[in-house]
Amino acid sequence: MRVFKFGGASVKDANGVKNVLNVLKETGYSNLVVVVSAMGKTTNALEDLVALYLKEGAEFKPLIQDLEHYHKEILETLFEDKKHSVFKRVKKLFKDMQTTLKRNKSTQYDYIYDQIVSFGELISTTIISEYLNHEGLKNEWLDARNFIKTDNTYRDAQVNWETTQKKIQEKDIKNGLSITQGFIGSDDNNFTTTLGREGSDYTAGIFAYCLNADSVSIWKDVPGVLNADPRVFDKTELLSHISYEEAIELAFYGASVIHPKTIQPLQRKEIPLYVKSFLKPMNEGTSVKKGQPLDPHLPCYIVKKNQILVSLSSLDFSFIVEDMVSEIFSLLHQYQIKVDLIQNSAISFSLCLDDKFNHLDELLAKLKIKFKVTYNTGVSLFTIRHFTNEAIKSLETNKDILLKQITRETYQMVSR
Ligand code: ASP
Ligand code: MG
């Protein structure tokens, strides 16, 4: 049993979908679960749609039309027969989406988000499953919401492993080819939930874990895991092998190549993860396995943009002591703000934060009651794992550095 994951970039147009067929033909497609994300930038567009929907007086229908048009063009390239039932199925999904919006009474952003944004994956998998069937690769379309059971933390749903495992094992998925959605699940009331942006990798990990799969392959537009993000750094090299631990570290510091939660379930069952190029499916790519060292051993560069650097000092020059620190952290937890880095001195405490849910203002208001607060928004956090002096020097050139920190294997720096 294997699990594959194709991301949005790999299915952004009709050629991408055709290429999925190629990859499956080259690598074999029995005993396989294929997890697919929404096509191209669909998730972003659906996020915009939800924002407009919640804005009084805003016209959101054109956005739906654009999205429908985008998917229809892909369909028309893939299916010559315009009477093929897939056209109706996709149309129905767009209708369902509109009905959901019309009937919705909630004003809770996170909840509405999950009910709407999940359509991206439902639509993409419908198209891909039908296309593969059409091309002779008989497959079953699975609604991931019947398998991935979660709590109701919308937009960041936590998996209920016991129920999920039971649901997946109850269904005899083995043998054939199954196509399912990444990123989405459902709560106890069967409302749709999502696992966090880029969560499709995680879905692949969950299925692999529950199926005791032999491997997971993530198909990318890069040759594998590189030692730096090619969108940010000029020179990059392919890492052939990395350990689970290293992959978790890289993901934790913000390497976008693997979703941070993905590794844990795989590591627990020692299921290898391959990251490969969807354009060159027979190339080795990167393998993530137990205990393998980083090979080749290179400094790995990671950048997280749009972070916030907050510095707190006590109002009366007293030390920031343990109970204050614990209060700060409980506020961060309350406002779902992630801490990337901490540094403290006698009277000041600095934190580099990631405010995914836009709660910074609320947090600052609370902090200002007890502390003198200074902060910078829009800063970048750079990390070098396995740094060398040379690597640090070249990274620091021409940067306005606000803070840095070095531990045994990891160099971190915040700059404007
Ligand atoms: N479509 C979702 C996103 O863009 C999930 C994923 O791609 O993994 O975040
Ligand atoms: Mg995506």
C-alpha cells in the first residue's frame, strides 16, 4: 500500500492533470491512495470569497464565476465529450457552494471558511477521479470527511486518531486505486473542518499511518527537498536523504516543503516519505527515513516572512519572572499565536511571533496592561540549520538585523 499526494501546483491546469496520469502509469497504481489538493491557487481564491461574503455590501458572485470558469476550462480540455457526467458533477458542487453561502446563518469566520474553502478539494478530486476513470485507471472517489474525523477547531482542526483509524480500517481501501481530498475532514456533527493551510501532506500522512502504508510520496514542482527555498535563495542543492528528526526541525523553522505535522505519524510507524518531482517521476528525489543523516551535509536556509517581533519590558524595571512568562504564554495560546523564537534578558523579553489568525491587536492590548511593549511587524525570521561561518556571513550581508540567536546546530536571525 502506498499513498501519493499531489499539491495544487501539480494540478493547476489540464496538463497538470494529464501529468498525474503519467506519473501513475510510470509508478504503478494498484494499492494506492492518491490525496489531492485544490487546483492551482483555488484555496486562495476561496479565502478571498469568504472574506467578501462576510463584508457587508460586497459583491462576491463574480469570484465564484471566475472559479467556475477556471475549472470548466480544465474540464473542457480534458473531456472531449461535453455530455460527460463530470460536467454535471462539477456544476453541482458549485451550486452546493452557493447554497451553503445562501443558507448560512453563522457569522463565525473560521466555521464558514471551512464549509466553503473545502470545495476546492472536492472539485479537484472529482475532476481527477473522473479523468483517470475516463483514461482507464479505474478508481474510487472517497470523501475524506467520512474518514478524517476531527474536533471542531475550524481552520486548525485536530485529528481524532482513534475514530479516524477505525473509519479508515473499516473501509477496505486496499488493492485498488482511491482518490481523495487533502486538507479536509469533519467534526462530530459532520460539519466540514480543515487541517490548516497546506494540510494535504498531513492528510497523506494520516492515511498512511492508518493503513500501515509502505511509503508516502509527495509530488512537487521541485526535484525534492532542497537546502533552501528556490523562491528566496539563488543557490540551492537537493538533499538526497534526511532523517525524520531533521525533517521535523526544518518544517518547524518554516521550510515549506513538508507540512510540519506530516512527519510525526510517519515516524511513529517508520513509514518512509519520498519527495519527488512530478515532472521526473523516476528520479530519486529526497527520502525521509529513520536515522539517516543529512546527506549531503549542507547548511539549510529557511525564511519565514511576515513575522512580528515583540519586546516586553516590565513597567517598573523589575525582572520578568516565571509567573509573568507563563502568563505571556497563556495569552499566546489563547490568541492562537505561534512563537518562533524567544530571547530574554533581565528586564526584557523578546518574542518572534506568527499571527496566522490575526489576533495581534487583542494580544498587544492585553500585554500593554502589564508591560512596556515595543514591536515590529512584517519582519523576516531567517534560520540556518547546520550553519557555517561562511553561511552566516553571506546571509547577514546588507540586512538590518534586529535580533539573533545561535545554538549548537541552529542560527536564527530576525531582520527588517
Ligand atoms: N489547498 C490547501 C491549501 O492550499 C491545502 C493544501 O494545498 O495542502 O492550503
Ligand atoms: Mg494548495
